[in-house]
Amino acid sequence: MTPPNFDVYLPVALLMGMAVAMVVGALLFGKLLRPNKPSFLKQSAYECGEQPVGVAWSYFNVRFYVVALIFIIFDVESALMFPVAVVYRRFSELGAGASVFFSVLIFIGVLVVGTIYCWSKGDLDWVRSFTISKDNYHQGREQ
């Protein structure tokens, strides 16, 4: 049994070590060169010249993030169709045009089904309303 050959990993380890050394060196070099004169004004939050008012912690509606994530998912997936559209003619000349066409149709179908699912769940609404029917309200109170 031969021992594993770790020589192939040596260049990767050296480059990773050099990268870490450069980052740490740049931070230390900057700390040595820059002036360090903290004051109250320098440590205050800068908001376009306005004095900060209130606390920095505030609540955001999670709906904004959900809609943004859904947009990014569908945007990236739809952007994946452009390279296929560019090379479609070459595929059709090679006799694989029908295969590529049906693959893109299945892909678009998945996108449409995903959009319908998100729409039916109410994930595309900015303001989600929760309605409780009279029967559900009374059942919850009896328990």
C-alpha cells in the first residue's frame, strides 16, 4: 500500500497561506500607519449629516425579503434560458433542436407552476391579509 501523495495539495496550501498572510499583513500595516484619535463625533453614526434619533433597532416586514428572494430565484432561472436561445440554431442544425425545445418548454413549465404556487400561497402580495371565518373563531374559543 502506497502512502497518499500530498504533494499535489502543496501549491493550494501555499496560495491559501499567502492569501491569509496578505490580508493579515495589510490590516496590521494599516493599523500601524493610520492615526488613532477617537472622539465622540467620530464614533457617532453618520446619517447624511443628520443627528441620529431613536434606536437603531427597528422591525422590518419579512414579506419584503420573501418577495425579493422569489424574484431572485425566478430572475436567475429565466436568465438561464438566454444561453440556450443563443445556441438553439446550432442544436437544431445538429438534429437536437426538438430535444432542446422540449427541455426549454419543461423548464418554462416548472417556472409557471412555481409562479402559480407562490401566487396561490399569497407570497407575492406585499400586504398579506389574514381572515378568520366565524366558524373557526368560535371553534378556537370553545377549546
